[in-house]
Amino acid sequence: MSDDLKPELLDALHAVGAIGACVFDSAGVVVSVHGPAVAWAPPAGRRVEEAPVFAGLWTAIVEARQAARPLSLPGVSIGIDADPVDIDIHWLDALDRYAALSRSARDRVDVQQTTAQEQRERRLLEEKVREQQAQIAEQAEMMALFVKHVPAAVAMLDADLRVVATSERWKQEKGDPAKIQPGVETASPLTWPGVADRLRLAMEGGVPSSRVEKSTSRGRPVWQRLAQAPWRRVGAEIGGTILFCEDVTEATRKAEDLRARVEDLHKLTAEFDSLGKAVADDLRAPLRQIDFFSRFLLDPDPTHKGKEWARQDYLLQIRVVVERVDRMMGALDRYIRLTERDIVPRRFDIGEAVEIAMSQARGALASAGVHVQLRDTLAVEGDLALVSGLFRRLVDNVVKHAGEGAAIVVACHEEADGVLTTFTDNGVGVPAHLRRRAFNFFERLDAPADVPGEGMGLAECRKIADLHGGAMTLDADFDAGLRALISLPRTARRNPPPPPPLPRA
């Protein structure tokens, strides 16, 4: 490297606000002067102490070098009418030189006090790094000096992803990399699982990239936008990467919540469309029966006169159909109320919910001789009344369909994000070709006509699991009866979105 600073490095220094540079050797002799530094630095070949701003500072300069820290001269006035400048003196190990860099003190104050200006400078800086990355020289010391002056959260990494230098903003927001304990996840993305592998792939590709990463720091979700730009040595060899980091936690959380609510609204709309179709299809049959019986009663054919027994029977049939329609409308109203309910979450044990369901169905269980066994119970967060109601509906199904002497086994299993509960009975079960219809509205499958019910029990069970952010299915591989799989998250959803309003007549 020549005595003069390379033009590429000067461009990089100007990009972070450096307005002048003076390079002098360890004896204090000026080697070169660049830019507006001619206003305050001696010419090449003269001693640096000949400049008024450095008068009497040679001892302090040497001490700063020995202490491995920069020497800062804030607010130095150059001339009577000129703006004051901040001068930072750094020791360049590889060059055996000092570099005195200056920029306007007023600009530095403006950057610190104006957030909008700071954001604009950060964006311009990122664009500048991408444009200059193929031209930056191999001297890592000068590149580290560049990083330290950046007003954004920036870290310089070498080819092995070891931290070479960070800006002051990085240390304030992400912590000092030298003080982070190995294996401890912090606000710094360098401690997040998998980030190092993605950075290495991006760096080896040699192309700048940007993405939003999500992690969990100290028990709370954290989103950060990461932009990386590989820096190159002389000969276009990639020497490492520059990592820019911006906290976007709040904005991303709002976007995630909005996206989840939109998905829920689409799901509810489809659900109500399906419910409306089921109501229309299932109500059509009893209405046709009422129409048939009423036509007979209104028939003036004299041959029907005197057949009071037939008229009485038809009236009874009409009453039965009306009662069925009333039960269907009651089940429909119960389901709609369930979709509109806000859950009241608290911590409870699955076994507690099962025991509440058993106590409510104690008489029916005793009459049918059904035995319930609870195994491996676990705790979840949710609405105890709703979850116990889910198990009550499942118990009622077993009592009605499984037959006398049936056995129920309830067991809990740990999942990565919650608890899986299996509800198994040894009854007749549901034929495999009908299981996909088990959760449909008003679906009674092969249930005999004398078995009470409207075919809404399993649909209501699935809805309760869905309100908690969970899911419910039937085990397709279980043939010795029926096995329901109920998955509940560790933390229940607290505020589900309201369903769309029903059309009014």
C-alpha cells in the first residue's frame, strides 16, 4: 500500500461522514493530507504538532496508542467563521501510521438528534456498501474503522463469521460480542440458532441480501431485519460480510396478528357457508314431510272422510317432524353461540376437565355401565368450562353409540408446542369411509333413528379445540373402536376474532 490512502477507502470514509483525513507516521511526520483536512493539518513532510489543533498533544497521542484506544478532539474550531469539527485519531497497526479523521461537529449532533435523518443516512450507507463492496481494499483495520463510525447497528465479520468490529449502536442495542456467553441467546442475531449457517451461505454466494428473522429473547418474540453485504479483499476474494440489523418487532407483530385475523375470518366465512348449506339441505327433508302430511289433511277427497285414524296419525307425524326441526334449530343456535364466545383462559389439568365431564354424565355412565380410565394427565392453558364440555360431548357419544359395558381411555402426550390428548373407546366406531364426514353439521352417519341426537356433537368438539388455537381429528389407523385426537396449545388464544354477522331475514 502506498503512502497515500486508496481512493476506495476515502470514499468509504466519506460515506460515514468523515470530511477530512491526515495520515502521519509514528514519529509525528505527516505522510499525506486528504480532503478538507488541509484546513487544519500541516502539509506532507512537516511534523503534525505544527498544526494549532495538535499543539502539545503528542504525548497524549502516544499514550492513546499504547492504551489501544482512539483519541477524540470534539468541537475543534478551525478558523474564525468555520464550523467546528470533531477529530478522531486512530493507530493503524498494519500501516504503522496514525489516521486523523474529521467531520463536522454540527452534523454529528444533527445525526444524534434527528431520527429521520439517521434513518436516511443508514439507507444511503447500505446502498453505498453494496456499490463499493467489490472495490474495498484488503486492509481490515481501515474497514473496521469504517464500521465504527456507522450511525446504525452494524457488525463486521470475517470469513469465519468472527466479529472484527461493531458500531457503537450495535453495542448499545445488541450487546458487546466480547461479553456474550457462548450458548446464550440474546438480542444479537449472531446468537440465534441457524443464523450463522444462513449468513455463511449468503456470504459465499457473494450477493447482498435482506430478510426478517424471528427469534425468542428472554421470553419474548423478537423480529429483526437483517441485511448483509459481503466485503472483498484485493483480487475480489471475499474477506467476510457486513451485517446490518434493524429492530422491527412491533411492526412485524402487528402484521402477523393482522394476517392471523384475516385467515381466521376466511375460515369462519367458509364455516358459516358450510353451515348454511347444511341447514338448507337438512331442513328440506322435514319440510317436505310436513308439506306431504298437510296436503293429505287438506285434501277434500270424500274417500278420505271418516279416516280419522289416518288424520290423527298424520298430525302426530307432523308433531314429530316439528320437534325434530326445533331440536335442529336449537343445535344450530348452540353452535353459533359457541363461535361467538370469548374464552376465559386459565391454567388447569386435562384430568380436571375429564373429571368434570364424568361428574356431569355420572348417571348416564352408570346406566350404560361405561367405565372411564384417565392416564398421564398434563396441564394446559384454556377455558376449563369449554374443554370439559368437549369431553362431555365425547362421553355422551360413547354412551349413545358404543353400547353397554364400553370402556373409555383418556391419555395425554407432550408435543413440541402443546399437549395431545387421545380419547379412545372400544365401541362400534365409525366406518373408515364415513370418518371424513364425522365433523359435518347434522351428520348422524349410520346412527339408528331411535338414538337421540342432531349430529352436531363432533362439530362442536372441533370448534372448541379451534377456539383454543388447537385441532381435533379422528385416528384413521385405529379400528378397535373410535379414537379422537385433540391437540391443545400450551397457551390458548385469548381474543379470537368475532364471526361475520349472519344474514337477517
